[in-house]
Amino acid sequence: MTEQPPRVLLADDQTLVRTGFRMILGADGIDVVAEAANGAEAVEAVRRTRPDVVLMDVRMPEMDGLEATRRILTGAPGEPRVVILTTFDLDRYVYAALSVGASGFLLKDVTPEHLTAAVRTVRTGDALLAPAITRRLVQRFARPGGESAALHRELSSLTPREREVLGLLARGLSNAELAASLHLAETTVKTHVARILAKLGLRDRVQAVIVAYETGLVSVGAGEAARQPTERT
């Protein structure tokens, strides 16, 4: 059975941006089910159309993309994946959006190929950002003891091995690098990562990296010598 293409909602206050993205996605067989010019329209459109992926601008009138993302990702069943659109790389608003559950971000000058690949990536449940990129965001904006720490202060549900995996994941190691470092099979590492996300109620590795820093499991500046990740899982 052929997998259905992702259903996408575009939220941006610039008509030209929405039109351009709609054309790019449509050319690759990705259906844009709705558009929104502000955050309030985006929240309503998500409830009405139930898209798989939301491409969300940050700065919009009436309700910004951060508040819209927060309202969309409230734990309702079947919630979509949200990808933040921005003209600012490593922007504090991007970090705030990741903290409330966004699965990654794209710069608005993204290539057509990268845009369509990103939508398909997050639709499958993967995070769009490699952990090392997320780490740089965290090191710039994380506040130990912040909101994520308050929600996930209790890491006692994790086994010692899972805590070890989470710490290395937060330092930017890929699954293959984790497996080599811990002398484990890569499939075993993937199982550990899945259990960590489930136990802490996290959507993906992006949130796991944030929680690791904000709970103090990993300190800012740690693991700078870690190699850059070679894969995104």
C-alpha cells in the first residue's frame, strides 16, 4: 500500500511566502490543506483540517507563532508536527518554540529540495535538527531550572544506562556514534532512545537535548569535543 503524502498547513502573514511554499510542496506531491495569516487562524485551521505538518512563521499579527505552537501542541491525540519558519538562524524564538514541542526549524530561504525533504522527515516522527545544532541553541538560551526542568525534574524513571544515553545524545552524538561509544548494537541504542522519549513524555530528540541541559544532566559547555552527528534519527 502506497503511503499517503503529508498534509500540510502553511502559517505565515506574507502571502507571497505562502504562495511560493504551496507551489514547491505541490510540485512534489505534498498537499497544502489550509493556509493561515496569523497564529489564531493557524490554531483554528489545525482543528478543522488536522494536518500532519504545520509550517509556522514566528512573527505574525494577533497571535505569534510561538503561542500558536503552544496551543496546537497541548497533548491532544493526533497532534501535528510543527516546523518553525524564520529568517533568523539560532534565534531565541526558535529555541522557545523547540521548548514547547516544535520538531525543528527552517530558514525561509530554504531550497525547494530541503523544504520537501523536511516535511517528509518530520511527518515520520523524526526531529528535523541534528542534536549538535540543538545543543548550540541550548547553550545560548537554556536556563537550568527552567520550564522544561520543572516538567521533567524527576529523571529517576530512567535506568543508569538510559541516563548515560541521554547525556551522550545531548552532547551531539548520533545513534552510530552512541553505539560505538557504549559498545552496543545500533538497534539497542535506538531502543534506549525510544524508551527515554516515552518515559519523559517527549516528542523527539530535540526536546530530549533541551531537557538534558535544563535539568542539569548535562552542563553548558560539556561535550564540545564530541564529533558532529553523521545521521538524523
